[in-house]
Amino acid sequence: MTTLAILTAAGSGTRLGFDLPKALVPLRGLPLVLHAARRLTASGVVDALVVTAPNGLVSAMSDVLEHDPHVSVPVVVVAGGATRQSSVAAGLSRARADVDVVVVHDAARPLAPAAMIRRIVETVREGHQAVIPGLPVVDTIKLVAPRDPQRALPDGVDRVASTPERTLLRAVQTPQAFDRALLVRAHAAGAARARTEATAATDDASLVEALGEEVFVVPGHELAMKVTTARDFYYIEKLLTEEVR
Ligand code: CTP
Ligand code: MG
């Protein structure tokens, strides 16, 4: 029984707008990727880490992770791909033969608590092959219709197609954990679709859903929020300060 965590850190952080790739931006002095790696290690259920780095930054990312006393599991850094999906696939291709559970986590979610990570992996080990964290949503969410060339609408105006029942919606986070064979199959099918449809999934669970396999949601956590914009960054800095107190 070996659990590998793939930590995606190959994005550029365009929406954050700092002059460093997002995973290397320091949060209270520590790069986001290091916060995430420490918490994966602290969960006690992760045996090894594969981290995806932006092209050209593989050795810079290794330097950050290699000598950290709190990251006590073996770490391999690989170059990511052009999309998150292809970065995860690059990480997955490095899984050793004995790995049976794979956790996929974003460096952009630096504070996901160790207890939450543990619970997700344990739920996979109890026999649920795909487990993801999710939080109820507070806003009413509308599905809008795809743009229709037959029905000209002004820029920025969309037609509502439907309103999903809010109590059944979840805002999904990472880490997401999977039976290794299932995730490999899901990525193979996803890569084949990406070749013809130019689509990339924004999470791994959706690739599993596309196979028709079940995915299970467990409670997410506010601390697992994603840093996307500068506002998120300042908010998470405050959460970290409160957590330390
Ligand atoms: N990611 C990745 N490889 C990519 C794109 C994204 O490994 N080609 C990772 C990011 O490093 C991040 C996670 O996927 O940890 C979620 O992506 P996102 O929040 O979109 O981060 P960025 O792509 O870096 O940000 P932006 O889209 O604003 O450029
Ligand atoms: Mg992105």
C-alpha cells in the first residue's frame, strides 16, 4: 500500500499577477508549494511526492522542497504540461509500480489541513475509488446557454438555461484521491479527448465521471481555498495568521 501525491505547481499564476510563478510566491515567508508539501507530509498518509514545475524551473522548485526538514518523504520534481490536466498526467507517469492510491493536490491550495487530507485518503482506502472534498455553495448558481450564432445577444449578455437546486451543489477543492488504476484510465481517456476536442479538465474527478465511474464527495474545508487572485492571497494570509494563533 503506497500513496503518491501529485502536487501541481506548473501554472504561471496569471490571475494572481505577481512576478513569480504562483507556487513560488511566498506566504509568510514560505512558497505556496512548500506549505502544501508540508501539509501533505504531515497527513502521515502520503509516502512520496511528485511536484510539477513550470518549464525551466524544475531545479528551482527542487531547491525549495529538497532541504525542507518538514518534507520527510521522497520528492521528485518534473516539468508540467501546458494545461493542469497534462501536468497531472506528467506526474502520474512517474508513479512507481507499487503505488495504489494517488492524491492530486494544487500548490494553489497551500493550507489544506492534514486531517482533511488524511480523511480523503482513508475514504479511498475504505473502498471508495474516487474521493473529493466539497463545500456547499452560498450563491444561487445559474447555468447559461452556450453562445448561439442564430440568436445574437450583446457582448456580456448570456441567456439562462437553468438553475440547479442549490442544496445539491458543491464547490469542489483538492486534494482529490483515487485508486491509481482508475485515475490512469481516466487520464488516458481524457488525453484522447483533448487531442480531438481541444478540451482540458479543470479537475481530475471530472475525468473519472466521464468514464461513468462514481465519485464521492466528503466535506471540504475553508482552509483548502484556492489562491487565484491577489484578494485570495491577502485573505489566506489572514487565515494562516489566525490558524497560528
Ligand atoms: N497547474 C499546473 N500546470 C498547468 C496549469 C496549472 O500544474 N499547466 C497547476 C497550478 O500550478 C495550480 C493548479 O494547477 O497549482 C490550479 O491552477 P490555477 O489555479 O489555474 O493556477 P495557475 O494556472 O498558475 O493560475 P492562472 O490560471 O491564473 O495562470
Ligand atoms: Mg490556470
